Amino acid sequence: MKITTKMEEIRSKSNYIPASVHYSRRAFDKQFEIVARVTDRTMDELGVNIGGEVCLDVQRNRQDALAAVRFFRHQKEI
């Protein structure tokens, strides 16, 4: 997996909870989406009720999804 500038930007500007980052496999295309919980303050500022989780990235295979989770959790620089 290659870290893109868009991923760097999402990680630095999004107000998500790093410990909540995880992946899930989408049923319709079998790709893995990396999702995280948005803070309550951000939800209030946006004025929306979206269930609290947002998609940060989409990866094609499980290994890349795990690497992306580590990246968004600030656990490992690739």
C-alpha cells in the first residue's frame, strides 16, 4: 500500500477518534473500507446525525486494509 497525499490530508484534518479506526468488508464489491468514529463535537459542529462513523479510505485487499488502519491510528509510518 502506498500512502497518498489525500490520505495524509484526511489523517491530519479529519477530527476522528484514532482508537476507533477499523475496517469492514463491503458486501457489494468485496473491497475493504476503513472507517472511524467522528467526535461528538464534530457531529454537533456539522449539524448532522450520521451515526458517527465515516469512511476514511477504501482498499482492495485485507493486507492493505490492515496497513491503512495502522496508518490512520498513527501506529506505524509506511
